[in-house]
Amino acid sequence: MEMTIRPAGPQDHASTRHLVHAAFTPEDVVSFLDALRTDGCVLGEWVAENESGIVGHIVFSRVCLEQPNGDRQPAAFLTPLAVHPDVQRSGIGTRLMEYALEALESRGETLFFVVGHPEYYPRAGFRSDTASAVASPWSGNPAFMVRGDVVPEGRLILPSVIADAH
């Protein structure tokens, strides 16, 4: 199956809302996605599409890591990652995640966080053991993971839309 990955734009909002609804029902992740977009914290969105249309969608939002000395390091938070139920477990999510991470790294991003399945996200370099130095609402939870060559000790500062949702 041939697939293209590209940045998502406003013209994709209806399709990505539909996809997120299909991927996460009965959870209401669509309202969360709308709130992320309204809040303005989205760093980037990408879609994967094939001949049937959009089959995958990923969003990264801006967060910060506040270090003990008060310095704040910009970071990115992955949520949500959605793949249409008809094509889940076919590698679309992994390819989409790798593409988005590479795009963000090319812009200078170096620190990425996710709360997700502890057996899925490590394939893209996310680690829960490294996240243990970061205080967050998920501290100690193996689903809280970070990707980065250097992960300083600190406290994760989240936009309210993400903090309130989790």
C-alpha cells in the first residue's frame, strides 16, 4: 500500500477529527484535539494518507521542562497519535511518528514527551527510565516516557488543555 506523509493543514481538520473519533471511540479525543488547536499550543500536525484518504494523524504540542535553577527548556509533547482502525498494526503509526520526530528535530527540537503504551513508543526512542528525573502528573507511571539525548532534571510545564485532559 502506497502512503504519503505530509503536514496537516486547516483543510484536513474535518478528516482528522473523523479519524480521531474512529480511532479512539468511546473516548472523546476529538474534543481534546479541538482544544489543542484552539489553545494554539500545537507545534505540528502530520497526516498519513493512501488512496482511501487520511489513515493516520499525529500532533505534537509545546511544553517546557523547568529545571531546578528556573531555566525552561522547550520540549514537545506527542498527543494524539491516531491510525484508522481498519489499518492499525500495519506500521502507519510508527512511520508517521518517525516522520514527525525527524521534522521537529530538523527545526531544532531535542526533547519529546509522551504518555502512551510502554511497549509501543520505545521503538521510536522513548524511554520511561529516563523520564524518572522529570516531575509530572505521570511521574512513576511507565507510560510516561521521554526521548532526548540529554534529559535534565526538572518539572514538566504543560499547557492547561493538556494538564486538564490528563
